[in-house]
Amino acid sequence: MVAIAKSASEKVSALSSAVTRIADLWGFSNAKLGAILGLSAATVSRLRAGSTMLDPSSKSFEAGQFLLRLFRALDALLGSDDAAAKRWLDTPNLDLGNKPIERIDTMRGLIEVCDYVDFYRARV
């Protein structure tokens, strides 16, 4: 049982760390990452400092998993070009009806953007 608890703890730590690295790569402010995760800017600041972790039973954890999914999908689609991923997020998209970066502030928008990228990734 200790191994399971440690494994769950490692997953929480890994996702929390991954989310903050993605935010750094894509230039998200604490307020922007907070909007995506449904957290306050102060909580995001503590998350970035490593003094708090995402709660695995929360919507924030789920949003973090979707943000990681989006990062991985764009990474695969764009050949690990972080600058290209940032440009894609900042470019108006007719299919999505807005810039993807503006869509991901809600859970529904985040899921739709993930599904959109996964759809195009499957075609490649």
C-alpha cells in the first residue's frame, strides 16, 4: 500500500511540475494559468514555487491533465517546436471561432481545443 500512495504522490508532483513548465514555455502569467486551472493567481504562484500541488480530486487537476494533453499533441504535431506552438495558440482560428489561447480559459474550451488538435494529429 505504501508503494501505491507513493506512486499517486509522484503523479501529483509530476503533473504539477509539468503544468508549471508548460506555462513557462508558453509565457502564461499566473493569472492566465489560474484561469485555465480555475485557481487564483496566488495559488498558481505557490504552485510555481513548489509549495503546493494540484489536488488529484479537483477540477484543477483535471484541467492540468488536459493542458498536458494539449501540450503533448501540439508537440507531436509541430515537431517539438515550442515557438510554433505558442504562435498557433496566439493565431485566430476560424474552426475554433477564436484564438486557441482565449478558448482554453474554460474547461469546455480546453477540451474542444484538445479534441481539435487531436483530430488533426490523427490525420497526419
